[in-house]
Amino acid sequence: TWESVACSTDPCPVDCEGAWGDFGTCSVSCGGGSQVQTFTVSVPVAGGSDCEAAAGEQRSRACGTAACPVDCEGEWGDFGLCSATCGNGEQHRTYTVATAAADGGSPCAVAAGTVETQPCATAGCPVPCAGAFGPFGDCSVTCGGGERVQTYTIATAA
């Protein structure tokens, strides 16, 4: 016959088991962001070795580091003074780019420095009156102080 007695009744040590999850979505698509991953414990430690991280612990890494596209920004300046006060004048304005397109951004519709011209002062110029005095006529009386009249004839009206 034999007799048995319980021994080594302490539970065996259990090592922690866990893993880092996948990185989540990047917080931005460009310009520099971050994405996070979380540590999940599948078997808690019981007298054995700890996991490399605590349950729920998070770590992050940089992402979306490409430069964001920059759209061109520009505008037409005001038209300058007319080159004439009447007749057929011109006035000009220039397109100025404040921010050039970069990193795949939309270009300006017009190139920097482009000059636009429009007609101005299209009304006719004033024409000076032109004409001449004719000869003096005969005296209005033969004695006692008369008058002689001279007529102005207009050739071109103003």
C-alpha cells in the first residue's frame, strides 16, 4: 500500500501575454499628424513575467508627413490712369500672385505679371471753333457818325 500527501500546492506562475494592436488611422492626411496603437493583455500575469506594456497603454508614431498642397492665390490690380483724356486711350492692370502654388496645389488662372488692357476715353476730343471775320460793310450813314459792320463766319463749330 502506499499513501499520498499533497505537496507544491502553490499555483504555477503564469506569464503575462499581450500584444500591440494595429496602428489606427492617421489624424491628418498631410502636414504632419500621428496615429496610435493600444496594448491589449490577453493573459494577465500571475506570479510570472510582466508584459512589455500595461493593458490599455498607447504609443504613437508620426504619419501624414507629406506637405499639404498650397493653392495659388492672386488678384488683378486696379486699372491705371488712361493714356488719353479723349479719343482712343488705354489703361492697364497687372495680375499679382501673393501665394504661388506648391506641392500639387491648384495653379492661378492667370500667370503672375500678366497685363490686361482695356480702352478708355473713347469720347471724341473737343474741336476748337474755327472761322474768320469777313470784310467791313459800308457805313450805315453818309454823315454824322455811323457804323460799319463786320460778320464772323464759322467754318467749324466747337
